[in-house]
Amino acid sequence: MRKKQKTAWKEILKWEKEVTGTKPKMSTTRKILLILGFLSTLAAIALITVAVTQNQPLPKNIKYGIVLDAGSSHTNLYVYEWPAEKENDTGVVQQVEVCKVEGPGISGYSQTTEKAGPSLVQCLRQAEGVIPLKQHQETPVYLGATAGMRLLRLENKDAAEKVLSSVEKTLRSAPFNFQGARIISGQEEGAYGWITINYLLGNFKQSGWKKFLHSLKSVSETSGALDLGGASTQITFVPDEISSESPQNLLYFRLYGKDYRVYTHSFLCYGKDQALQQKLARDLQSTENSSLFDPCFHQGYQRTISVSNFFKNPCTSVEKKQFPFSQLHIEGEGNYEKCRRNIQNLFNKTDCPYSSCSFNGIYLPPLQGDFGAFSAFYFVMNFLNLTSDDPFTLDEVASAIKKFCARPWHEVKLQYHQIKEKYLSEYCFSGAYILSLLENGYEFTTENWKRIHFLGKIGSSDAGWTLGYMLNLTNMIPAEEPPAPPLSYGSYVGLMVLCSLVLVSVILLAWLLFHKPKCLQKGVV
Ligand SMILES: Nc1ccn([C@@H]2O[C@H](COP(=O)(O)OP(=O)(O)OP(=O)(O)O)[C@@H](O)[C@H]2O)c(=O)n1
Ligand SMILES: [Ca+2]
């Protein structure tokens, strides 16, 4: 190979000697240019190597946090993780584990309060397996209880305190850093749900073009949050203009250097389980015997409820009445229209002391922007196959629910035998209730219906209040935008490579122009 090359060179020299009649000779300028070119190439290579190696991100230092969502129907334990050095960035915290606690929500332990804490042990063990042993002690653990415990506190304060003590005892005995177990307010629940989805959607901190484009628009580009639980429901959004009519519904946040004026309201007793209880309590008022035909259950479905326990609940106690029977037999009729009319009675639209209201005389400013609807809004719509990316119209949704409600129970049960009977039997009611709440309660129309997005997860994280709660308690959302390098690591390296390539090309071009190899000279080619 080398021999071949040598011969080729000899040939070229010979040919050059023949053409020019002189020995090939390189001028001093060319020599300098050649050396310069060579040195520049070396410099460019060195520059890229240094950029890539010196600025490589350090090995990730992961932090963890645990939040238990003690809901009315059940408790979920969430484990979150984030890179320590990016703590204040938006969208860096993500859910890595969720564990559903066996049995009822903690408010379900009102008769056996000492068992509330131990019910959480299995999920705490699961979290121990996910988080590296050496980080257990530094991992914060929070428990927030929602509407189920708010109701228990109203019904029996002592029992509610005992349940909280029991869960606190268990959480303190876990190897993590216990940070508190408390009942959060409906306002907090709404606000943290709104923070969670906007954090996960990346709506708080914008960079580059997005920031520029958004600065041109006057409206705040956040998404509203609709949360439907078992015992309460929350609506939270940034209205177009805020009036100070109902200060208890307004919250002010400063996040990443921007002010947000947020409207929120939590309706206790309007979660889907308590709404059903309320509906049954009203139906009972006009019942003479122990049988009740219910249009919101499928035809052929039967359920028996105990009347004595029924009115202990603060959501139904106003309807309390003496009945000559202790058991009530409910029989399904499967009639969607009748069910909607029946549910409508839960929303009192007559009195409104403000410029506009949702229902029961509660202030609601005009709806604004997109909404993320999660928890039971998602569970129910997902079951009914109504959550596709190409959104269904309000009419399509109504007719799908109507069709589902009209199906006989034995057929539904056969098709969905894997689904818990409690859930399955109530999807007809829940579908109708969701439409009533959104259409009659909040007054969503055919037009703005398409701005509701039913979502279970955003990325790997569940939509819900827990992430926002942890972000707030760990001070992970700064009020002011933290200073950030103008370029990301990837863009920086890319730019270095591009500049180096341009540099080499310019030098090569200059060399070619000065050197003028024979092949580029006129007449040779
Ligand atoms: N696959 C599922 C899961 C849950 N549910 C129902 O959805 C409702 C709400 O669940 P969730 O959002 O978990 O409510 P909680 O957090 O328990 O209640 P709250 O927020 O009111 O305290 C409950 O009635 C539950 O039975 C459902 O229909 N289908
Ligand atoms: Ca909930």
C-alpha cells in the first residue's frame, strides 16, 4: 500500500517537473497558510473535545418525596423523584411509583380508628423498596386527607382526630422523614390540583420563542383544573377579569416571576359518591314504601341500603325523616333523560348574590381557557371510551351515556365482569352526573365543551393535588424565575461544533484560494 502511494507521488512530481520544467517548490506564504490551517484544525478538535468532556452533566443526584392522598374512597401513596441540582426547574419532578392502599379511605375507619394507620403499612414498604436505603431518612413524607375526613370531622370530631393520630403514628414509625398528616382545605385541594397540572404541562416557565409568543398575548396561558372525587369536586382557573365579589374564592400566586390570580371553589358533598347519596336522600322524601325505582341504575340492577345509617352523613342529614322501614330496595330503570332531570335537583340555580354563579349561590366568573378534568372525571369518561384525542361533542357524549344507561344490567355485568361491581353499577349515574355538573352546574356549552380535556396522567405523573402539595411544601416552585444559562448543554455543544466547522471551512477555503491547486486552475480540468 505504502509502496503504491510512494510510486504515485513520484509520478506526480515527475509530471510536474515535465509540465513546469522546474522542481516543485512551495512559496513561504503557502507554507504559513498550510501550517495555520493545520493548527486551526487542531484547535477546533481540541475545542470540541474540551466542550464535550469538561461540560458534561455531573452524575445525577436523585432526590425523593412521598405524598399520601387520603381520599374519601381510598388512599394512594405516591413516590416522586427529581434531580437535586434541577430542583427549581419546572417539570423535573416526576412520579415513579403509585401504591393503592387496600381497603377503604381513612375516614372509613371511624369505628375502628386504631386500624387506620396500619392500613398504610404495605404501601410504605413498597416505597422503601423504590427509594435507595441510604436516602430513606432524608425523604420527606406527607399525608393530606380530603373530603372524606372533612365530612368525618363535621360528623364526629373526636373520631377524625383519632384517625389522624393513628396514621401519624404509623408514618412516624416508617424510616422516612415525617412532615405531617393533616386534613387539607377544599381551597388547597383546588389550588394544588391547578399547580400540578400546569407544572406538568410546563405552563409556568417558558423559554425562547414560547415566552416571546406568550408575552404578545394578554391572557394567562394556564389550564384550568376540574377534579371530581368521591366526596367533593373542585373547579380552579384563571378568569379573564377578576372581580373582588367573593374574596374567599380568589387566590394569588407568584410563580417563576409571574403573578397569577386564580379562582377556586370546592363543593363538599358534590363528589360522585356523595352526590348519589344526596340524590337518594331526596328520592326517599317522596317514597311511601321500601322500594325505589331509580332511573340512574341499569334495568335489572338491585341494591339494598340501610336507612338508619343513611342520614348520619352531613351530606344527607338535612333530608332526615322518619321512615317506617329500615331497609330500602333500589331497582334500576335505565332511563338517562329521567336520571338527568332527577340529578338536576341537586343544583340550586335560583339564588345568586353575585354577578354570576355556578349553583347554590356560589360565585363563578365566566369560564376561561382550557380545562384539564381528572380523577373521577377521567375514570368515568375513560370507561365510557369518551376521552380520545379528537374530542367528542357534547351531543355525542350525551348520546353515548344514554345508550350505556339503556343497556340491561345482566348484559353490562357480563361484558365487564372484570370491573368492580361498585364502580360498574354507577357509571351510568356518574356519566349523567358529570354532564349535569359541567353543563348545568358550571354552564359549559356546546362551544367551550371542546376545551375540556379528560386526562388521567401527564407524562408519568397522575393528575391530582399531591404533586402541587409537595412542590409547595418543599419550596420547589420559586416566586422569581431562577437565573438559568442561556443555552442548554446540548445546544452549547451543538453551537461549539458548528462554529468549529465554520472555522475549518473558512480556513480550507482560504487555503484553496491562495494555493490554487492545479485542478482548479483554468484549462487544466
Ligand atoms: N377506576 C375507578 C376508580 C375510582 N372510581 C370512583 O371514582 C370516585 C372518585 O375517586 P377518587 O378521585 O379517587 O376520589 P377520592 O380521592 O377518594 O375522594 P375525595 O377526593 O372526594 O376525597 C370514587 O367514587 C371511586 O369509586 C371509579 O369509578 N372508577
Ligand atoms: Ca381526591
